Amino acid sequence: MSEAFQVRADSPDGPAMTEPLETWMPRILQRTEQALDRYLPPKDMEPTVLHDGMRYATLGGGKRLRALLCHAAGELVDAEEAVLDGAASAVEMIHAYSLVHDDLPAMDNDLLRRGQPTVHVRYGEAMAILVGDGLQAQAFAAISELPASPSQKVALLKELASASSSLGMVGGQAIDLASVGHVLTRDQLEQMHRLKTGALLRASIFMGAHCGPAPVPASLHAALDDYQRAVGLAFQVVDDILDVTSDAATLGKTPGKDAQDNKPTYVALLGLDASRALAEELGKRARAALAPLGPRAGHLHDLADMVVHRIR
Amino acid sequence: MSEAFQVRADSPDGPAMTEPLETWMPRILQRTEQALDRYLPPKDMEPTVLHDGMRYATLGGGKRLRALLCHAAGELVDAEEAVLDGAASAVEMIHAYSLVHDDLPAMDNDLLRRGQPTVHVRYGEAMAILVGDGLQAQAFAAISELPASPSQKVALLKELASASSSLGMVGGQAIDLASVGHVLTRDQLEQMHRLKTGALLRASIFMGAHCGPAPVPASLHAALDDYQRAVGLAFQVVDDILDVTSDAATLGKTPGKDAQDNKPTYVALLGLDASRALAEELGKRARAALAPLGPRAGHLHDLADMVVHRIR
């Protein structure tokens, strides 16, 4: 985990933080792991193979960027960490299910994920479909169960369902599927990623804000919206860069797949140097969006740095 | 539709009804179709192929048993029909997604559903996976949007997420998958169906009850629980009977698949005559559970008859 996110805690243009990144990040990662363990059915509960697969797909790996964004946004509104744990678990379960289905033979046909065999390689294709389906339902079950008011739960539900829907993540995957072998314009590429990965990153941030005791003020909403747009796009640009510059051991998945599958990428469209410059520019834009929020946005600031400088 | 549900409106042992079945049923079916049309993204919205697939899988077919059960239970608690429309749409979307994924080559590999090519035959396997995923998210989006209080929405969310989860429908499918080629005891077969189809039928009924303005009273909860258990099991027993006695034209799907796939069924376990007797007995048990609820349970009473006497 620490390898993937090598960032300076004392980022030169960053504001002072409430809790140092060196303690905050491992603490939130540990909380998230424990919360996921609680919100997922235990592995000795029937049907045990399904539950084992759901836990294999979700626990013990991943950058947990969505959980970290959720907690960091929650700090801006004095959200209780127990509520944030539930929201972060829900969004990580949606992310995990999307990877399981994305890796299926009919989709990307990936054999390796987080350095381990993908779910369909380990459990078979039929069970992998059910693991994904069960994780999606479990994410919404987690929203219904977390310790918050009915109004908060409905705000979280709205955000997560919309981000996961055909107007969000699943819609982006459908566009991705249809785009293989086609030349996309930069606008089309951006629209695809805004849905495919951006919608859930955006939801992670807004769900964190909805975990606070009061409705999200318009000024905060506007700042977070600017932030999420820049971070979401930066995430994808860096993903495309890593696909051509990294190796399987560091990446935990097969690199070079996009070019091989003839998928449109930023590197293919802009070249490597311009893609790197774009990622830096987006990082700057994300940090600028946080300026009006003051020192409480410190962890969101760090997370923008991490997204731009991540090595896997 | 009317062919599938040939029942006497003047069922001899049934109580008087508020609205005659002959007008109530087509009215609710039409409301459900219109509500699904509203709660699903329009087909001219991007990505259009995905939305076309989601609408193909959901609209213009099916018995709508779950929507009817939801509305019939809602009548017991003076629920507003606009709220019931949203709940019924959500549960029908979950049902539709489960059929799309169930029909996939890696699962049951079915080519025909409701007399039409299955979604993967028409749109390809990858898109069918996304159609199912998108429908599940859209069901939860519908819950977030329907015109009810936050407390009602959370009650509906809890019911639907739990019924769709690995402890409900998806869990039943995993057990079904693992049971192919194995001999199940009657208890094991009942447990599988209680999850695979029973959980969502149960949710349809309880969601209808949650659409009322007040929490569901314990006595009503107990009666509905007895009812749903009998109706859910009757539904499956009749399914197994139809699989060996019906033809593709009537059934709208390929009959004889269960025997061919070496799946455990009630007919295989008990024989045809004993299965028919069991279905009748369960119908009686369902009607008996409604006795304390008086004439307002008339439509639930009719629906139990329909489940036992359906021909597809």
C-alpha cells in the first residue's frame, strides 16, 4: 500500500493538516478493511463459495482510493467516522464488483488483478458473475444498515445508485465496449472516462460530504465538484500512462493490455510527454479547487497528489 | 397476459373485493408498464445500445407477478399507488436483471425468454452482463426517486437489497449452480428456492406493505410472512411442473431444460401427481394465512390462486 502512494506529507504548496498523513492514511485503510469485513457476509455463512469469492474480490488489496476520498471529504463536514466507514465500504464494494465483471472472459478477459488470479480464474465464470451481482446488492445493503438518519441514507443511496447506473459507471463501460477499434476524439474519450471511472470517484467524494449532519452547502458542493472533475480525469490519464510504462509486478495487473486490445487511451491520443504534463496540470487544478476550503481539505489535497504521482 | 392467469374472479372461498379483479389486474399491469417506462432511462439517451437492452429485458412482457403482489399488499395499508409504482418497478427491474444474467452462456445458456431471443443472443454477451448490472443499479435508483418519505425509502431499500443479496436471490442462484448433478434432499431444495425465487417474491409483498404511511403492524407482518412462504414455494413447485408439462409456445422459454441440465426439481423428487397436490395444498395454506386480514386481502387471495393455476 505505502509503495503505491509515495507522496510527501509536507507537500510544498499544501495547507497544514489536522492529522498527519503518515498516521491518517494507515488508520483509514485499516478502518476500511475492518468495515468491509463487517459489512460483507462472513465466509462461513452459506453459500460459502459465493461469500468466499465476494471477500476475495474485495478484501486485502487495492489502493482504496475511493474509501480515502470518502473519509477525506467527510472531514470537511464533521462526519462521524462510523458513518463514513459504511459509505466507504459501499463504494469499495461497487468498485470491486465492477472489476470482477470487467475481468470476465466476455469483457476484458483479464487473468491477473492485484497480483492475484482474477475471480473467474479462481471460482469459474458463472460464480464470478454472481460474486459481482452479490457485491452490488451488498453495497446497497450497507447503505441501509450504516448508523445514520433516514435522510442521510437516502442522500447516500441516490449518489451511489446514480454513479453505478447506466448513466454512470455501467454506461461508461458500455461506451468503452463499443469504442474498441474506433478512433475517439479527446472529448469522447473524456466523456467515456467521466462515466466509467469518474462517476464513482465523484460519488466517493459526495458521499463523504453527505455523511455530515447537515445538507451539503452550495459553496462546498461547487468546490468539491471542481475537485472531483480534475481528480477523476487525472486518475484516468495516469492509468493510461502506467499501462505503457509499468510492469506487471508493480501494477498488479497485466500492462500493455489497452494497446493490445486497441483501446483508445490518452497516451495513444496525446503521446507520453503530453499525457504526463496533462496529469500534472490536472493535479494543480484539483489543488486550486480546494483553496477556498482551508486547512481542513488537507487530506483531499494529498489524495490529489497521490493520484497524479501513483506508481500503480 | 390474461391467458397466463386464467382465474375465476369469483373464487368460491374468497372474500369480497374492493375492485373487481377484471379491472384491477389490467389497470395495475398498465400502471406497472408505464412506471417502468418512466423509471428506466429513455432509449434515445446515451449509451443507446445499453438503454435499448435494459428496456428490451424489462418492458413488454412477463407475468408481473412481483408488481401485482406489491400493489395487492399495498392495498392493505392504504399505500398511494404512485409510491407502489416505484417499488413495483424496482422489484421488476431486479427480477429482469436476474433473468438476463441467469440466461448467460456461463449460467443456464438459454436462447429464448418470453418467446423472444434472450438479451445475450440479441446484444452479445458483454452487453448482456452490463444490461443486468445497469438494471440492478437502476432498481436502487428508483427507490431513491419514488415519492415517499426518507423512512419509507430506507425500509424499501433494506427489503430490496437484502432480498437481492447473497443471503437472498444471488445466494439461491449460487446454491443452484453448485447443486447441478447432485441429489438434494427436499429440505435443501426448499432452502434453495426460498432464496432463489422466494426472497424476491417475499420482498415484493413486504415492500408493498412498507409503502403505507405507517410502520407495518406485527400482526400484519406475521400474516404476510405465512402467506409469502406458501406462495413462494407454490410458485416454484408449479414452475417445476410446467417445465415437464408445457411447451415452448405457451411457456415462452425452453421447457425440459431442468431435466436436461440434471437440475433437482420437485417433479424429480416427488413425481408429477404429488407435486400437483403439493401446489394445491400450498395455495390453500396461502389463502388461510390471509383469513385474519378480511376482504381487503382479496387481491392477494386471487394472486395465490393465479400462482397455483398459472399455465406459464
